[in-house]
Amino acid sequence: MTMSDDNGVVHVAMLPSAGMGHLTPFLRLATFFLSHNIKVTLITPRPTLSLSESQLLSRFHSSFPQVDQINFKVESSLFTQSPNSHMPIPYFQMIDHIRTSAAKALSPLLSSLSPPLSFFVSDYFMLSSVLPITQSISLPNYLLFTASASFFALYSYFSTLPSSLSELEAVEIQGVPPIPISSIPPDLVAPNSIFKKVFIEDSSQVTKVDGIFINTFEALEHEVLEAVNAGKVLTAMPPVLPFGPFVPCEFEKEGDQWIKPLKWLDDQPRGSVVFANFGTHTEFGWDQIREIADGLVKSGSRFLLVVKDGKYFNGDDKNEEVGLEEVLGHELVDKVRDKGLVMKEWVYQSGILSHEAIGGFLSHCGWNSIVEAAWNGVPIFGWPQRGDQKMNAEVVKMSGWGTWNKNWGWIGERLVTGEEIGDAIKVLMNNESFKIRASKIKEAARKGRSVGGDCEMTIIRDIVSDFSDEDEIEFCGDEEEDVEIDSNEGDGNITYANSSSFFGLLILKLVVITDQGQVV
């Protein structure tokens, strides 16, 4: 195995799993590799889990035609349901099918790619399927962990926990704040869930990868990052590299529909608008939608509310479909229109968060949303709905730039009233300490992405301990090229502020071969 072919090409293959929360960070990391003349092959399961993923992939490949695209077919009856069905595809059942299909497709594929692969980046839900294949061809395998470092600590430690978590009050991991059982995804607490099966199979293999990239930075999760890299979570932990924040790219904009909310924001006073967005997969019932709208009105703040698809389903009859106006009623619709803007389609979230009119973010606390808010210095009131989102909300609270209400529960557990939502928004918009701390988080996030920042120095420290001056280093591309960050907020353009020295060190860590022919 060599770092590059005879033409000096460094080549990476990348394999995300399903879901926008996994795909988006992979594509953002791919743009970083491309900006430094690394050849990228993107391997994706088809069909995608959602139309949004398919559209995002299409825009990415249109923007970067030099990226080789390889699709593998996922054999599953889950895709045979009626296209008009409103029942969501069970996510972790689909993940399990993708893992099985990937294991079959990758074995003959990876060794035949040209130029030969230098390293591989896999999703953490694909690890147990991919690792035996990359090991068999001596291909360095790196993990892109698309959630927080806190969730990574749980992920990597999980296989050591007792089989029954329901009897515990909290998970105790050395060097990591206690994780209440109520904040752990319910499917991980349930005894026989597919999620738990996948989680254990993959997390038990984490010490066998060559390193882990996480979309986070030191100022956001210093304590946990220190613990995992000090061997407190697992003694044999590979290097864990805080490689964030990953910042949205131009190709992520869809058509011209992203312009409307930005134009509306242009007419609002600085810091006066609360942005309410709950992610791609959150589906509220009629009653909760009404309470959200009522809470936004009661808050007294201007607001920008995103409610996906504009169609809502009665919890008693999934086939009964109505529009937003019927759900809210005419009186509440008039109040909403007087105070805010409701978007019933995709919005360019990062562009909105970077707008000076935004003063707070009512969020489901998906990790990508957390990182985008940190990059833009926007305080958060968290309303976690599922998965790792309670743990993410706690990261925000511990960092001091937002809070969340633990009594609101997971999605559907209880009706959160408009009064409660309105009071929460008042706390968010009127708390000066949140604003000050969010500004400092923003500064730290951007410093971490600059030359000499956290991202670079973490890798330097890691590499110095592993390599001597005698190592022969081969680089591809222009070693003298400096890539500067475009910090114009709201335009969506991003090139990473990482010098050639940083990139050289990164590639060194990824793909240098020792004199003995062993991958370090």
C-alpha cells in the first residue's frame, strides 16, 4: 500500500450512511479534501432515505464533477411502500440493510479503484461492515463521527456497559460529565432494538480505526476531548481529532427559495428575531403545531418559523391531511402573519443564522444545527426531539450560550403548551449572558478554523509524537498554496483557512508509510 500512485495523487474514498445529518458533514469534509487537490470518490447507498439527500447529492456532484460517484443498491422491502405513504421508513432498519449491502458491494470495489486508494473515511454506523474489508487490503480507515464528542464518548464506551441500562440513573464515564439515562436515546435503553444492535456492533470496533474526525472544536467540548485523547474513556483509543466546525458550502443552497426569508430578515431590527426550526425528520401533530405558533406569538418577539412540507397529519388518522391554515385557525394565522414569517419549505439555515436580525434559535438540537449556531454566535433554546439531541442540548447548556427544559420530554411524550414555549423564548431573547457567551463561542469557532487554531494544533501535537525528522514525506498539489476563509456572513461561501503546513501534517497523519511498510 502506498500513499499515492506514480503521479503523486492522494485518493480518498468516503462512505456516509443514510440521513441528512450524516450525509451533510461528509460532503463538507469532501470539499476540504478537494480544496487541497485530493481525489475524492464518494460511495453512497441508493435509493436514498429521503428526497432531500438525493437533491443534495445532485447539487454536490454538479458543483464538483471531478468527484467520482459510486452507488450501491440497497436491497430492502422498506423501499417498496407506496410513494404516497406518509409512514416514515424505519431509520435503523434501513441502516441495518445499508450495512449489509455495503459489505457485499465494497469488497471487490475498493481494491479496483484507480488510482489506488490512500485512505478511507467511513461513517460510524458503517464501521463493523467496512473495517474487515479495509483491513484485508491494508487500507487506512478513518472514522468521521457526525455527532458530538460527548456522544462519541458514549458510543465508544457503550459496549462495556451492562446489557440493561434501565436500572441505572446515569452512565458514568471517566473524565466525562455523567449522562442521565433520560438523555440517552430510548432505543439504546430498550433491550432488543435494532439501533442498540447496530450501536454495539460498530462501537466495539472503534479502537481498530486509524483515527477519528469529529465535527467539534476545543472551546465547545474541551473536557470530553481531553478525556478521550487521554485514554480515560478507552485506554486504546486512536487519535480523536476535533476537525470542526464544518461550515456550510455554496452547493447546499437549493434554487432561489432561500432568498425569501433573508429578504424578510433584512427588514427586521438587529437581534430581534427568533428562528424556530426543528430539523428534517421532526413531525409534530396538529395540537403541538398550534401550541408552537401560539407560543411564538406570546413571546412578543418577531419570529421565523420553519414547518416542513406544509402538511400535517392528525395523530388519530395518518391519512387525514390538511394545510397549516386549517391547523392553526384563522385567528391564530392572522396573529402569526402580523409578527413573523412562516416557511413551509426548505430554508438555507446557515444563511439565516448568520443574519444580523437573528437573536436566538429555538432548535431540536441536531448536531449540525448546534455547530452552525456556534459558528454564527447565536444563542440556543433547545427542544430535543430524538436521538442524541438531549446530549447536544446539554453541551450548549454546559458551554453557557443557551439552555433547554428537561421536562419537555421526547417528541410526543407530552404537549408542550404555548405558554411554556413563549416563556422559553423570552428567556432566550432577554438573557445577556447567553449573547455574550455565544459571541465568544463564535470567536473560538473561527479561531479554531484559522492557521494555528485548535484544528491545526491538535494534529501537530499528535504527529510530533509519532514521527521523526527522518520520515520521508510526499505531498500532492501545491505545497505553497494558502487557503483563506471567506468570513462574509450569509453568503454561504467557505474555503478553509488551513495553511499548506496544516494540510501536509494532516496527510502525513493519514497516509504516511513507514520504512517497514506498515501504516502508522
